[in-house]
Amino acid sequence: MNFNNLGALHSNLGQYNSAQDKFQQALYINKEEIGDRAWTAISFNNIGHAYLIQGQYDQAQRNFQKALAIFQELGYRSGESATLNNLGMVLLNQGEHTQALDKFQQALSIAQEIGNKSGEASHLANIGGVYYAIGEYLQAVHFYQQAADISKEIGARLEEGICLTNIGAAFFLAGNLPFAEQNLRKAVEILKPLRPKLSDMDKVSIFQTQLSLYRGLQQVLIAQGKTDEALEIAEAGRARAFVDLLAERLTSPSKTDIQPTITLAEIKHIAQEQNATLVEYSIIYDEFRFQSKQRQELELYIWVIKPTGDITFRQQNLPPQPDSLPESRYTFLQNLITKMRKFMGVEGRGNEMASSRDIPIKRLKQLHQLLIEPIADLLPNDPNERIIFMPQKELFLIPFAAILDKNGKYLIEKHTILTAPAIQVLQLTYQQQQRVSESANNILVVGNPNPMPEPLSALPHSEQEALNIAQMHNTQPLIGDCATKAAILPQLETARLIHLATHGIAKEDSPLESAIAFAPSVGDNGWLTAEEIFHLKLSAELVVLSACSTGRGKITGDGVVGLSRSLISAGVPSVIVSLWSVDDDSTAFLMTEFYRNLYQLKLDKAQALRSAMLTTMQKYASPKNWAAFILIGEAD
């Protein structure tokens, strides 16, 4: 049945709302149009499973009960076994351990009776889950191992990997760290080969469901003092789909010199190659707690890699988010960063902004205390030396330039700052930098397209910005009604420098629909989407999106999926984007300063952006007006 299959695919990729929609369509067809009882029961089961994954247990149980009644009426033993297992999962998540164990044992008995090996493995694993939930970890291992053995026997690699992950977690809680590490590493190796045939966005979804494995292994390694090995695992668990994509586009079929994972020696080499201090953050949750509506953050792991190759590890405890607060559905870091952005005036509606001026300062100082103070002694003293931050999850939304120390100095006043989604991405953007074609000499400057796509308004200062920048490069900008998508698109692939001063939109729910606004023309609406950029082959050494929220997108374990990712995927080694809706006037001033620094003073891209920010803050004091832009990728 097509809709059931599509729903299963979405579910396997972690896209549960889409899965539920497909299953509901399948139910209607099977029950109302075809009248097929067996497929109707399967549809109820699938819908129940989608509710179960989202924690809607009462609705899940109702659908499973409907499925069970039909299967028992039809004498369909395999369906009965699977549904009993599903009901056991509901009870287990509700803390009804004895009842859950009874359902799983009934399901196991039927699976063994009819020779259903896959079902047998699943039910054994869930019996293990009951013992795990009540703290009998070695008994849990006993059942998980049986499930892993059967999964291996029948070639169910994903299920085997999940069982080994559970075994590792049980050993960790039982205090056996070497066995925990051994099994978690086995799980990583088993799950790694499952990704090559997937599309880029499907890989993003798959990795999103496997993040806890990589974070859990980091936790086990740190508990044993293996901080360097934990860094390798932190890298292996981030931006994997992005790395795969860049490696695939950089590597010819006959070359295989770009490895799927990165070693400690390569990490040190990248720091030396970049001539920068690398800072990698990893947010660690209570991965091994069995049942939780909202996983709590435990710690922040921070690695600092100097250009000399020296690696230092630090960790910072994170306070729990009290359940009593209205925003308790979010983690501590999510709340802190959201409030910082809101009180700075870059997120939320105007009437939600703070009336007191010291509140944004308090949030920015809190971020410094958490993110910078633990490693401050390891950062370079020379403000011209580069620091490249590798954020994770909501840390991507932080304007690192605007973080305030206890003396009231912004981080950009003391350091030259870049960001990247992962250290290995830097290895690949460096290779892209070497491949920038000398034949790409065009300078493409766009400002204030007119008319803008509905319902956007004109940006008069962006027009002057484009004129100023074009004059520095002795070229003509595309402005007003000349700045159409049809006119711009052919020039993108041959330009060495691309500067786009216009509107941008970030769609977090559909990141490939994030877009840059140009003037519409016959046959198009004026929007250039992230998906369209993704399929281009760009030769530019730098793209500047002097537009609103162009650095935003869907935040995943693979980094931010949106415009910046598409540009780098299309071959651009250096991208400047914004973290929020920027002011037209101050942005025009900042960008003019940036290019003056870059081309007249001959600073590198990172130093040019830093100097432009320092100059802009003298005229526009609020960080809202100068801290939005970030440089991703290469400084040179």
C-alpha cells in the first residue's frame, strides 16, 4: 500500500508529522474505499505508532486496541504479536512496567510460535527495555544481547545497532565503562554504512535520529578520561551529511583521499592549515535516562585546538530547566539564547522586548560565562589571530561577536571570529578555496531589486550600498528593475565575488525553501531558493548575503540547513550571512567598511569583518546593528 509505505519511510527518517498524514490517508482508503480489514488494522497500528513516538499515549493506545481487535478477529497471528508489542510500548512509556512486561511476553510467545525472527528480536529488546527502566541493567543486557544476536543473524543491521546502543547504555549505568564503550563503538560501525545511498536531506534526518549514540559515546569516553578520542567522536557525530556531500562534490570517481571520518592527526593539521584556534562545542544530555518528556542538558564539552596542534578539553556544567517554569518544554540553553535574542530586539514581537537596558547585557554576559570563561586562558592574546567556533544546535543562533565579558568588552573587541559547522567542513572549504577558478573574474553586485516580491518593501540604503561596493570594484551593480532573477542567475556561476543586498527569508520548517529576493520577471516570482542554489556550480571565493536572517534555517545535528549550507555545497569556500533581520542603514555602513578593509587595506575576510564591526559600533552602538553577520568557512 503506497501511503503506508510512504508513511513508514517518513517515520524511519524521523519525520513523524508527515508519517502520520500518510497513515491517515492509508486508513481512509483501506477502511472506507476498499474495505480491506487486514490493511485497516495495519493502518491503525501505523497511526498508533506515530502517536507513540510523539508521546501521545492515549491516542496511541486507542489505535492499537482497534488494530488488535481486528487481528484477533481475523486470526492474523503476526499482526496480533506486533500489536501486543506496541501496546507494551505504550505501557512501558507510561511507567506500567509489570503490564508492559506481560504484553511483551505474549508478543514474544506468538512470534516464536510462528517463527517470526524479526518480531522475536523486537520483543526481546523491549523486554530488555523494561528491565532497563526499573534499573536491572545486567538483566536488560541479557535480553538486549539475545535481540542483537537474532538481528545479526537475519541481517537487520539497523536493529542490531540499536540493540548494541542499548547494551552500551545499560553497561554505562551499571558502572562498566569499558564494556559500554565497546558496544557503543560497535553500534557506530554498524550504523555508519547505512547512509551512502540516501539523498542529502534523508541523511540529515537519519543522523538526527542517531545523535544520542554519538553523544552517549562521548560521555562514556570522557568518564574514562579519553578526551581526545571523545573529540573524534564529537566530529563523527556532526555535519556528517554535509561532509559527505562536500566530499562527494570535491572528489572525482578515481580519487578517494577524503575520508568519511576525521582523525586526531587530521584535526591538528586543519588547525595548522587554517592558522587558527579551533573551538568545538558539544552539548551533552542525560542520554541514558530511560524515560523523559524533555531531555535535560547536563554539560557542555569544549575542545580547544591551537595552531600548534595542542588540544585542551574543558567542561562546563549546565543548570537544569525547572519543570515548574512555563518555558520548561525548552532546555536551559534554548531559553537563554531565545531571551537574549528577544531582549536584543532581534526575535519576537516588539512588545515582548525588555524595557530595562541591562537585561540584554545580563544575557550576553551569561553566555560569556558559559561559553568563553572556561577556555579564556587558551584563546590567543593577539586580536588579529583567528578563532573558529564550531557551535552545536541552538549555539548556532548566538552572535559570538556580541558576547560580553565581565568588564563589558565584546568578544569581537578582543578576537577575530569565524564559524563552521564542523572541523572537517573546514578541511573541505579549504580545498574549495584552492579550486577557485582564476577565470572567474566577474564581480556581481546586486542592490534593492524593484519591485520586490510581495509583500516586501524597498531597501533604499541597500541601493547606495551596492553603488558604493560596485564603485570600489570598478563595476556596474544590478539595481532596481535590472536586478531580476532572470538577469542574475546566469551571472552567479561565473562571478568571483557575489554581493546581494536585498531581502532574505529563512524557512525553518522547509529549509530548502529559504530564499533571496530579486525582482520578478516573466516566468518567475523573483525568489532564488536554497534548493536552486544547491544545484548550482559556483566559482565565487566569497558570497555576501547582505539580507535578513540568511544565516538561519532548520537547526539539525547536521548544522543549519538553509542558504549558507546550499552556498557552500555549491562550491563557495567563504560565506557571510546574517543571524537576524538587519537594519538597512547600519548594514549599508558596515558592508561599505567591510569591502574597504578587504580591498583597500588588504585585510583577510575575517579581519575585514571584525574591523567593520568595530567601526560600525562607534556609530550604531547596539549589537543589533553590527553583530548580525557571521563569516562561515575560509578567512583568506
